[in-house]
Amino acid sequence: MRRLRLGLIGTGVAARIMHWPALEQLRDRYELVAVANRTLSKAESFADMAGVDRSAVYADYRELLARDDIDVVDVLLPPQMNLEVIQAATERDIHVICEKPIATTLEDAEAIAALAEDGVPRVFIAENFRYENAVRRARALLDEGVIGRPFMISYQWLQPVTPDDEISSRPWRQKPAHAGGIFSDHGVHMIDVLRFLMGDVQSVHVFATDRQTHTVGFDSATYQFTFQSGAIGSIQWSFCVASELSWSAQLWAEDGTLHVYPDRVELKRLGAKDCIYSANGPFSFVNEFIDFYDAITGDGTPMMTAADALNDLKTILAAHKSAMTGEVITVQNGDLHAVER
């Protein structure tokens, strides 16, 4: 099996607790050969942990890209930096895996999606929620047509986020360049799950609150959606619950219902015995990196594309505008319009 030589740009929390654990399990597919971070000492610490020689550690990502032994870079930076780094990598004919969200503005996101359209080198946006085993199982059941056409979905994500939370306390999240802060940064995850299962969103109406001072932006919200298919749906989300993290989704269709949980999918149909499908399997980031590897080495289409990430951003920006104005906002062609009543 061919090993892709990978350079990692950005050695923060996402690199340490999400991407690197997945890459460690995929040493037959990826070889980490170089590391870059603006703070050299952090890059060196990560390299020591990952077994990368310090001669391959850089404070300037351009020096990493100048190497002649890099097949793909994994970009884990504040999203306002994504376009600059992706452009520089593709100019060197290096494939890119970039952590979500795709960008902070639609203009940057559209530019990244345009780079991805060329196909060589490949540009992927790492959105791991659709790679959850239960979500993929639900999508497969829909594709098999076991419950007919879906017409409604409800998705819940409830999570306690404390002042010392390692992810939300990052400086770029405390002073975000992206509209809505954590509302949009985390919101693209949930939007992507809904789009993956139900298709593109037509309009969105959001009510949101800001209850705690240690996160920036709204921290709880209810979303209402219409989809281009004619289906409807909702999200209930909070980062300030006094309970353990939990998520689930319920999807109603013409001939049955899917109840999606982290470890299983339950299929319920009138007059029939319930079916329970296990969702055990690899960590979502492992699934993600396998899919990207197969697309790069086999010239296929990954399950997550830059075009998907662009549509996720369009939708979450519409949701943020709705939360700010109280209006129903349509999502079409990059323009966000209030629905006339």
C-alpha cells in the first residue's frame, strides 16, 4: 500500500486530540514527515510526541511546503488563514486536507471551492460528523430505500462547556474572525449532518440565547429548516447544559423512522419488528482520513467535498443572520435573503 507523505500545519488541540490519534492508526497509509506551527516550541513539542525529527520542524509553513517530500498537508489553523495556506499548497501541487469551517467569509470559501474543482491537486475539508458510524449507517439505509422518502428530521446536540474547556478557550475562538463565534464554528458540524441526510437547506429560522460569559457568541439555539426537497427539520443545540454530552437524531420518512444514536441506529416501521443496527467502528477521524486517502490514491470522490463545506458555511451564516434579526432567511446562490411574509 502506498504511503502518503504528510506535512502537518498547526499543532493545536485539533492536531493533538483529533487528527494525530487517527493518523497513528493509519501508518500504513500516511507518514508524518514534517510539522509547522507559528510558535516553534509548540511545533517541536508536537514533533517529539509524534516521532518527527526536529530538523523537519518549522515556524513558517512556507518552509514546510518548500520540501520535495510532501504529498499532502493537513491544515489545522484558524479558518481565516485557510485560503492563504491552501493556495500556497496547491501552487506546489500538494494535496490538502483542511479542518472545518472552510473559511470565515463566503468569498474565501468560494475561492477554496474553486481550487477544489480543478481536481489536481485534491482539496478536502475535514468535516468529521458525517463520518460518524451511526450517521453513515443512517445514510446507507436511506440510500437503500428501506423507509422511503424522508420528510422530517430532528437533531439534538447538548454539551456542557466549562470556562477551562480546552477547545473553546483557544485565543482564536475567544476573539473569532468568523461570524457568531462558537455558534458558527460548531454549527457547521450540525448543518453538515442535516445536509448529508436531507439535502440542501432552502430556509432557516433561528432563536438563540447567550447565557454564559466564557464562550463568545450564542451558546444555545433552536433552528427550524425547510429543505429544497420540501422536507422540514429542526436542531436543538446548547453548549451550557448541566449534563453529560449527548447527541441523537430522529428522521421520519414515508414508510418508517430512523432513531440515530452514537452507538446504533434503530429502524421502526408500523406493523414490523424494530431493527437495530450497530454503529460500532473506527473513530470518525479515522473514517475521514481513510476516505481522503482512497480519493487521493484512487482518484475517486470523497464522501465530503469542498462544495459541501461551502454549502455548510452558506447555511450557518444564514442561520446566524436569522438569530441576529429574528427573520426567516433563505439560502441560495450565496445570497442570504429574508423571506417576505
